Amino acid sequence: MTARTLILAAAAAAALTLPAREARAQWTTVYEQFYLPADHNFVFRTNYPAADRLFNAFDYGHAILYEKLWTRPDDAVRLLEEKEYAFLTTTLLNRPPRLPLVEDAIEPRYARLAPEAKAMFEWAHILHRQVYDILADERLDEAAKDRELQRLLAYYLARKDLAFSLKPKTMALMQEQPYSLAFRQRFPKFNGLIWSYHWLQVGLYEPLVVGRTVEERQAGVAATVARFRQMLPGAPEGFPVVMPMTAAIAPTFAARWPELAIIFDNLHSMHDVISDILANADVPRGEKRTLILKAAREYRDDTTEVMSVEGWRRMTEMMGVHNQGGPAVGFLPELPKPTVPRGYVMRHDKDGNHVGEHKHH
């Protein structure tokens, strides 16, 4: 059986066994929306199929993570750190699905717990994929790419119920809440794998931007994917030790389109927040949805834990690119050496200045 067949068969079985009381959908007004119509849609899939298929495996990884944290909290460490981690790293990432998966089939119960947060992620992932398409379309010159990216950004922001803020959020929102750090402490391998996903997702923009010819762009994307795969053996030692930030991993991209970079950093930060809420056993099950929706509102608004763009850049630099997995282009053969130990939680003020380590109790 193919990896995709195995995934869908398992998901279908899980959906059939849903208890009736958990199968009832939460009352929600969110609705799905598809790509901005454009000639460049799915160009990245055509021109860079190996990289594109990895995103489908990443979608499975995020979905199965939330599903197991929510449905199997007492057994989640074994299931995720052993069984699912092994499946992802030895099977799925080596033979990723050719097309995006239906995440509702993989995370049926989590999708009913927090459909609003799930929709925010899906809307941002569509933005991710359309940005790849624009940058990968060889028919577009630089001015046309700028125009298309601005048109795409306006389309994304029109969904005020789903769009992440254009204001950078401080790390306090992700790392200094009562529930924070639970996921990375209990699930170091899976947390590192998720951060490596985020490293590649933002890192692939850089070779598409700095490559001067089709050949350079093709070679750059292949090299970035190869560096991602280099992180996998010996987990979690090869993984980033802090969350990768777009301005560090893809600095040229982030300098040209900072609003997109900020959206993606806020997206990846909220991924960590939801993992922590679900993984923290001190948060009662009846309060998890409330906390997830509160976090979702805070990542959409322009007032909660906001820092300046200059502060965001300063914080990104002070976190150290080597701690974030290293640059996505022009890297040395060996993986970078972190300058802080794994588990170190950096604190920054709202101006992006490093003010020491966060002591979590």
C-alpha cells in the first residue's frame, strides 16, 4: 500500500469510531476559501515537484500531532515520539503524497474542537503555496512578481476572520503563558521535526529569490531540501534549538516582503501555542478550546504583544541564525553549531532586545 493509502485508511477508521458526543461540530461561522485565481497557480508543483510533495507530508505531520495530543493525551508521548515520528521520518518524508491531503480525515476530532484555528492555518498555508507559485513562475519578471504578491496579500488580508496580523508578535505570546513550553519539553523529537518543517517552509523562498537563472533556482531549491533532510538523522540533535524566523533563514525574501515574513512567523508561532495548550496536562480539557480561540484572536489582532518591525528584526538576529537551523542558502556542508543549549528559552523585550532566559515554572 502507498503511504497516502495507509494515511487515508487509518483516518477513515478513526472517523468511523468517533463518539457521538465528540462528533458534534462546534458552532462556527468560518468557511473555506480557495486560491486567488491566477495563471501562476500550481507552477511550483510543476517546476519543483520534489519540494512541493514534502509540504503534503508536513500537513500530515501537523494534523496527526494535534489529533493525538487531543484524543490520546495519556499515550501521546509514545505515539508521537516513537510511532508517528518513525513513520514520518522513515516512510512519509521519503515517499510523500503527490497531492495535498484532506486534513479533516486525519484530525477529525481536533477539527471539531477548534475549526476556527484550523481554518486560520489552512488560509495561511494557501498563502504560503501561492507565494511559492509566484516566485517559481519563470514567465513573471521582478515587477510582475511584486504586483502579484501585493494582489495576493490583499486577497489574504480580506479574510479578517482568518488572517494573521501584519504586526510582529513578541515571543512572550508563545513562550511565557501558563501553558507554554509543554510540547517542546515532553516531545523534543517531534517539536524539532515541526521546527525543521518551518525552517524549510520559509527557507525555500530564499533560493527562488536569490537565484539569478532557472538553473541556479533549481539547484538552490534542491540544496535547501537536501539540508532539511540532513537535519533528520540523530534527532533531535540536528534540529533547530529555537523557532526558525523568516528574516534569519530567508533574509533576502524577508527584506523585500516583510509583511509576508511577519505573517509566516506569526503562523509558526501559533502552531507552537496550540501544541502547548493541547500538550499541557495542567490545562483542563474543558478549557483547551477557550484558550485556543483566545490565542487565535491575539494572533489576528494588532494590539496584543506587538513589537515594531525593527524590534522583530533585532530579536531575529539576536536569536542567532545557527540556533534556528542555519541559513537556507550558501551554507557549509556540516550542520551549524548552536550557541545556546537545547531547551534554552530566550526572553526579549518589545524592542527585540535579549534580556536573558525565561524560567518556566
